Amino acid sequence: MTSFVFNTTKSLIFESGAAACLADHCAASLSGNCFFITDPTLRELGLCDGAIASLESAGMTVNVFSDVEADPSLATVLAAVEAAKASNSTCVVGFGGGSSLDVSKLVALLVASDQDLNDAWGVGNAKGPRLPLVAVPTTAGTGSEVTPISIVTVSEEEKRGVSSPIILPDIAVLDPDLTLSLPPHVTAATGVDAMVHAIEAYASKNPNNNPVSKLLACEALRLLGANIETAVHHGNDLQARSAMLLGSMLAGQAFANSPIAAVHALAYPIGSTFHVSHGLSNTLVLPHVLRFNAPNAADSYSEIAPNVFPALADVEHGPARCGAFIDELGSLSKRLGLQTKLRDVGIPRDALSKMAADAMLQTRLLVNNPRELSESDAFEIYTSAW
């Protein structure tokens, strides 16, 4: 067994209705002036009202920043940092999907450390300290509440990331009630995103791929595979929603320590250039990247296949089961009502060459892929997905 490091959020709280008594759960971490980060839709729907009221009832001043957009921009992050400084914030709550949670991590870091964000990009460059940080996810997808990663859109065609254990939240509060109102297409796309996290973590070529991440990835896939269709087609099923939220978190723990690879690398140009949601971007390239990887990763994919699709346990281990697994993932996307071709989301064929070049900029991800991938390989994968 090789050496490895496993880091995760220090405290996890899983409870139906937990958000409405947030202060009770997080009293040790939250006090004074709380900077509450969310998005305009959640604010308008009143989904965060209970959490805010709980904090205010505990004597805290709550300053709400609700301007976070999907795939948050650098301008949004910097605006949030300035607002947090202006309100003399002493702690941060991220409430929402991966975008709000990612912004909250950087605000907590940059307000307390006064580090220049340009010096924090990349792996292990965040210096700290940071403000106390609580993450409350409202989607079952990114697992951002337990990852040391924050992704920011820095231009029309580029995303950058900060990756450091310093930005791991102190507490993750998982309340499945918050996910009950998610529309089917969002539930489907974010659910597949969580599955991609687990699949890529399990097969990652990263030297820190480890037994703990593999175990978590398997359990995540079991929960996600068994419940995603119910959650999409019967959104008020609390048991299915609970399983999806827990599966997403476990997948987040897995890939936070055994990092993701080419599926995400090829998804980023789709999202940043054509503003396709992150989960759907992953869905569009998933089977095509796995087929490319199969010569090097057939055993890994074969091992995890029955966790998602139990009937595949009867298929011979190796290339046959691997191929069946990839086919079933494609069929699952169709059953979930997701688009399966790049042209279905308005991407023109003549954009594929530029997308392939942009994908190659994601070197921190591509180094983890089970099979080395060139720009021409990326172009062929996009062509297959088109």
C-alpha cells in the first residue's frame, strides 16, 4: 500500500430541517457579523429565510450577498470580498449550489488572509488564514461542501481553480429538505455530475488515489445509481433526495482526495464558452471520455459498474462489463431527459477544434486521467459527442 493523505470537512451534519436551525448546529463556528452568500433565485424563493432567521435569533448580524451566478465570475468573487470586508464580517455561510459554496470559500480566505487571489490559483498556493466557514448545499451534485476546491470563471473561455485544504469548510450542513424543490432537469444534471466525481475519483491516475476514496466512491455510486431516477421523476420523495445528497457528499470526499480528470477537463470549455450547466457539460462528454479511457481503465470501470447498475454483476469482468457500463450511462442520461449530443445544446461543429485546444489548458485535471490525452484526442472525443 502506498502513502496517501485524506482531508475532509471537520464536521458533517445530516438532518431533515437542519437549515432552519442552523445557528444551533453551528454555534461553535458562527458568531458576530455573518456574511451569508447565496444566489438570487434561492433568495427570491425564500429557501434561505429559515437559516437567516436562525442566525439572527442567535444574536448575529447577517449580511446577505445574493448576486452569485452559475459558474461564478471573477468579478462576482471580488465584489463579494469587498462587501464582506465592508461589513466587518467575522464568519461566512455558503448557501446554495456549487457556485455559492465556491464563492464562499474564496471570500473566507481572502477576507481573513488579505492574500492576492492571483497568488492563490493552483494547487496548494492558498496561504490562509481564513474566516470560519459553514457550507449548506441545496443541490446533490458538486459535493463542494467537502472539497478543498473553488472554481472561478476568469474570462469567456477560461476557468481557474484554487485547491487547498485551507478552504475546506469547518462544517457541512446537509438538509435534504432543501433539495425537494429542485426541477427535474437540475436534479438529473447535478446527479450525473456527482456520479462523474465518483467514477473519475475511482479511476484517477493521481498518486494520492487511495483506498478511502475508492470506498467512498463505491458507496456514492450505489446511492446515486439506485435513487437518481426516482429523484428526477418523483421529486418529492424525501428518501431518494436524502440518498442523492449523501451520495453527492461521499463522491465529493472521494474526488477531493483522488482528483478528477478528463471528463471535467473537456466539460469546462462547454460550460465557459457556451454557458451550458456544469452537470450537463459533464453528461455530454462522459461516455465518450470513458470509451477513450477504456484501454487503460477497463478493470476500474468494470469494478464499479455493478454499484450503479446491479445487473452488470452478471456480465463478465473486464472489457465486456466496461463496455456495458458505458452504454448504460448513455442510456441513463436519456431516461433522465438530458441532452446527449453537443449539437443538442447549440454547439456548432466548427467550434470543436477551439474547444479541444481550450481543454488542453486544464493540465491539473488531465494529469489524473487514466490514459494520456492529446489535443487531437480531445477533438475526436468532441466529434463523437457532437
